[in-house]
Amino acid sequence: MHKARAVDEGSWREAFGNEMRFAKTLRPHGPVETIYLGGGTPSLMSPKLINQILTDIDQTFGILPQAEISMEANPENLTVDALKNFYNAGINRFSLGVQSLDDAALAFLGRRHDSATAIKIFEAAQIIFPKTSLDLIYARPAQTLAMWTEELQLALSLSPQHLSLYELTIEPDTAFGHKARRGDLVPLDEAPATALYELTQDMCHAHGLPAYEVSNHAAKGHACGHNVASWQGGDYIGLGPGAHGRLTSQGRRLVTQAIASPSAWLAAVADMGHGWSHIEPLDDDEEQEEKLLLGLRLASGLGADDVAMLAPQLNLSMLRQFCDDGYLINDAAGLRATAKGWLVLDYLIGQLRRSD
């Protein structure tokens, strides 16, 4: 992503306003409990525009006084003054996409900041924002237990309230995917990647940051409310280029997706009042599969009522087998995956769904 030399922020505010008013025709009620400015680099927006968009959301839907308002940002080009301006604009939860605290790994990942800069910005953010989060990527090629132990220990020494720790995924049609296909990059094998995952769970738990979701760890009271609500099947409106959403409208669960290109999105909003390229209802099977997939990502899992609703679509013999083998727990509280189950979650879900 790059920042255009000249941005007409008035046009962007108008476009966001038009799209949220269109969304209100599908889901008219509020108020909004969480807002997440993420996907890409929302910190490229000025604090003034962020504040204007939040004002428009409040006027359109209402925002709860205690609403969680998060923003993602990368360390490069951030200053302490910029952080203060984002806080004054209305941001109360700040997520820093550090990706690594090892300079060689940052170069490998194509990042333009170094570890010292990331630490400086994160420590400043901890003073300014009520809630903060740090994002890291591990299970990189040739990464050892000793290397990750040192890096994760450094992150934990910063006393974070929340850590998002993602295993590196090599997607086929990406720069890393092309390198892997040529043999210029060798992804980490399953066994060492599993060992790194288990080490991550142990170290974070020991520091008071247990996993509340497959890749997310938080101190008590610091889980990301926006993401938890999404994983639990709550509605969320996706505004802006490339945004995805889930809306319940007239008893149907709708999937929405916006045009990715900023210029094409702006043109579509000017023409239609929104930039959504897809507005489609989920059928019952898709909705149930999504509920199962997302719910089992959470440590709390699925509640008993959801399990009862899903039961007719589940392979109950496989469910019993996975529970006996220690991958799942099914009790009066509901259904949830163990740490062992999280390692093979996609496989478990595929087997749990009835094929007839």
C-alpha cells in the first residue's frame, strides 16, 4: 500500500458516510459497540478524517460511550505526536504490526522498520492508549526454538496486554509463494512449526497472557472485543475498499465484500451509494459451517445452545472420537477445542461436518 501525494479527504469522508447510510438500510439498528480500523494501513488517514468518520458513525448508528475503537498501524513513519493525535481523534485501542523484533527477520519479511523503532513506538503507545496490542509472525524459514524463545521473551519483557502471534503462511500467488516454488525459500516443516506453537502457548501462559483464540493471547480484560464478537457470529459492517462484512437483515445472514481498488470503490460509491461488489445471503449449511469454524477458534468455544442447534449437521461418531482422543471437549458448557485440537482445527471441522 502507498499513500497518494494528494488525497481529497472531503471526498473520502462523503464516500464513507454514503456507504454507512446504505448499510443502515440493511441493518437499521445500533448503537455500535466496537469499531476496528484495520486491513492495510489506516494510520495513513489523518487523525482529522478518522475523527470525522467516527462522528459520522455516531450520527448514523450511535456509538456506545464505552465502545472499543481499535486501529492497526505499522511502526514506520509513526511518531509520538502522531500517536497522541490518533488518541485525541477517538482511538482507544492501538494494535502495532511489528511482525518481528529481529532485524534480519524484518528484512526477510520486507518491513521498513527495525526492532528498536518498533519497541520505541510500542512503549509510547502503551503510555498513550488505554489498550494496546503487538503483532508478531513466527514459524519463519529456518527459525529455531532458541531464536523464537529470545524474540518472544523480548516481546513479553515489554509487558504487553495483548499479543497476536501468527504462524507464517506461504500463499501460492505471493512473492513468498513464488520463491518457495523456485526453491529460494524453504517453509518450516510441520514438526518444528508445531514445537514453536507449543512453546508460544507455554511462554505466553506463564506470563499471564493465555490464548483466548488460536493466534491471540491477552491478559484478563484485554481480549479484542471486536474480533471476539465476530468469531461469536456477531454482525459487523465492512466499510471502505476491500472490506468484508456480515449482516443480519430481515432474518438472513448476509456476506458483503467491497471493491478492493480505492479509486474503483470511490467511483462505485458515487454511482450507487456504496462500493460493495457482493451482497449475498449464506445458506443454512454455509452459516452453520462458519459458526463451527469461528466458534472453535475461541478458547471458550461454542455454547451449549449453539451445539444443540448444530447437532443435526454434525458427525456425532467423529465428535465422540475427537473428544476421546483429546482434541475436543464437549460438556454442559458447550464444545471447544483443546490446544492439541487447535493444531489440526481445519481437519477436525472437515470431519465433523456430515457429508450426507
